[in-house]
Amino acid sequence: MSDPRQPLRLSADRDRCAGAGMCALTAPEVFDQDDEEGLVVLLHPVPAPEHQAAARMAVGLCPAGAIALDSPDSTAP
Amino acid sequence: MSYDPTAADTTAATAEEPPTLPTDRHTGCPFDPPAELTALSDQPLRRMRYADGHLGWLATGHAAARAILADPRFSSRYELMHLPVPIAGMSQELPPAPVGDLTGLDAPEHTRYRRLLTGKFTVRRMRQLTERVEGLTTECLDAMEQAGPTADLVEAFAQPVPALMICELLGVPYADRERFQSQVATVFDQTAEAEAKGEAYTALLQYLNELVLAKRAEPTDDLLSDLTTSDLTDEELAGIGGLLLAAGLDTTANMLGLGTFALLSNPDQLQTLRADPGLAEQTVEELLRYLSVADPIPRAALEDVEVAGQLVRAGETVTVSVQAANRDPHRFPDPDRLDIHRKATGHLAFGHGAHQCLGQQLARVEMTVAFPALFARFPTLRLAVPPQEVPLRERSNIYGVISLPVTWDEE
């Protein structure tokens, strides 16, 4: 499914975030947690090529389904 | 009523009668799930008979377990669940979660508590504790070395390192440990009678309640004092404090004790770790997967849900076997092998979904520091008894070793 020529665009839903920190642990260049609530902070919605694999893994690991990969053409939520 | 170790054998599955939850781990390798449980893992989700006769479900497949834990249609509320294994003296109807016990709540009540806590346990904050964990680890290793060359690793190392850290973090005086350490063990002990568990929990809460009042009167630089500035009541604060203390005391401690036993029993893996301490982080992930000490996780269906080709009906309880899911060969090839080169990420040892372990980043820091420090300090560390004589916590919600007699050569 992944086409390296397509830019990878990420989205994060802080309402769903459980603050477990899996994203910040797995892809620290792309995700962080804020100090107050510990919720996801998306540092780079379009991660650099060298951080794409880690970002994809973080999406798969997120326990709350709070981060997603959006295809640029997709109209899906 | 006491625990009967042969009970699992008398409940073997037949075509007509669904199995009960196998709990007898002591059938061979102390690190493996019960053989009867493994035998049931051919179906990712199957019917299971509960302690009160309820016909519910058992999830052993990784994908099914993950789907159930991530799905808010499966509730964490205790009062909706049936007990997977009987607890002597406990009524058929489970009471709702005590005040402050967010593990037994759903959104939005769970979310309200969790949001107050997540900011205190972020990856960054926990990594900032690395130096402190190193310091506490060194102190424990110094004391162990001076008292040696034999020791009970649980008493000298596995328990005090995380206990000192969680006490410091919460602002619980470590000197009071005898007031809460045994209570915590009783709360998790599946063989303890309901009355004894209740008494232990009440004592723990009473202790925390006194502490909360003291923090309100005279705040110190710690998590409990921080939380007194929130809108939590004293009762809620004591409940949350008790939960965090219990979780901090009895989970990482068992991972350190059992993990050391596992590494000593797999000398090739230990040798690999010793040769390259840079493997510590992935060794910790693999030990989490392989040992899965916190197990099982129950959920109750709030509505009809289809999972793994089965229809779970509203009101039915599902027992998610984390240890079985983490040994699912479809997810982790050759799952019964401890392999520190494995990509174990994605294991469910900390659970999954909105309730995934709040303290997991602290646990990671503690283990990543403690295991290499232990093996660096004692290059000749070995068991002081035959492996089959190491006493195991066979019936606890948190698995582990009761003690781990070790020895080493003096310099």
C-alpha cells in the first residue's frame, strides 16, 4: 500500500489520545507529548523520508487509534 | 477453599463443555503459559466457562486480543464482568470499581482521571528520571554486594529499585513500606480470600488517605502533592494514589525478578546482552512479551460485537489472555523462544486501548537501567538453587518469583 513517492501525511486526534507515549517512544522526531496532559503533539505532519518508517510503526502501535495516516487523495475521515 | 493445583486437569475441554481458564503454569518451563492454555490457542477467540457458570469468551490470538482491548464497546467496569477464576468468599456479583480506581471505569469517567495523570508519566518525564533510577540501582547493588556473595535477588534488588522510585515519585515515605508492601501483594493474590483482600485494600487506602491529608496540609515536591491542586476529592486522591503505588510496587519488581531468572536460564541471550548493553531496550521489550506478568485482562461487551469471526453478545465477559496473545505464532514466529534480537514491539504486555499502562514508560526506564547494571556488577551471577526450586507466584494477577536465591564469585 505504501508508495514512497507519495508524501506521507499524518493526523493526530488529541481527544482520542490516551497519553501512553508509544508515538513519542517510537518516532520521537515526528511525535511528542505536551507536558501538561501528556497528549500527542504532532511535530511534523509530513515527516521526512528517513522518519516515515518509524511514523508508520507509531500509527500501528497507538493504543487509542489517535494517530492516522491520511492519503492525500482520500476523503475518508 | 484453597487452590487445587490439579483443578485445571479436571476441566479439560470436551466438545460439549467449554473449558475454564487454565491457570496452572507450573507444568514445565516456568516462563511458559499453562500448557492447557497453549492447547486452547488454536482458536483466537473461543467459548469459556466462568467461575459462576457464565458462558463467556477467551481471547488468545494477538489480533483478536488487540481488537477487543482497543474497542470501547468492551467495557472495563467490574460490575459488568464475571470472574474468570473463583476467588474464595467473593460473591458472584462483582462490586463496581472503588473510588479512584480508574482501571475499572469507562469513558468519560476514566478519561477524566487519566487526563490528570498522563502528563506526569510522559516519555520525556520518565527519561529525566534515568539518572535517579541509576542512583537507586547503584545503592541497591552496593548493599547486595556488601551483604553477599549470596542474596535473595527479589529482596535485595527486584523489589527495592522500583519501590524506591515509585515512593519518591508519588511522595510516599519509603520507610513506611511495611505498611503497604504486603497489602499490595494480598490484593493481587488470587488465592487470598475475598475478606483478606478487602482488609488489605482498606488498609492501603487508609494509609493513602492519611498521606493525602498530610500533603494537603504541607505540600511537598511530588505527584500526590501536585494532585492536591486538582479538583479531586480526598477519597479520589487516596484511591488513585493506592492504584499507582500498587502498580509501581508489584509489576516492575516481578519483571526484574522473573526477567533475571529468565536471562540466567538462557545464557546465550544473557551473553549477547552482556556483550552489547546497547541491546538493553529491545531486551526489555522481549522480556515483556515473553513473560507477560500482568495477565489476564477482562472486558464485558456493552453491545453485540463481531470479533475474529465470532459474535460476542452484549453482557458477555471476554477474558483476554495477554500471555497467550504474546505467544501467538502468527504475530511472533517461534514465540516460545526468548530472543533478544526479536522485534517484540507490538506486544500486549502493557495492554492496549485507552487503558494501556500509564506507567509503562517508567517501567521501561527502570528495566533498561536495572538489568544491565545488575549483570555488569556481578559478571558471575548465577542461581544458588536448582531452577526447579525457585518458588513461583503461581496464582497472582502479577506473575513472578517469590524469591530468587543467587550467588556470585567474589573478586
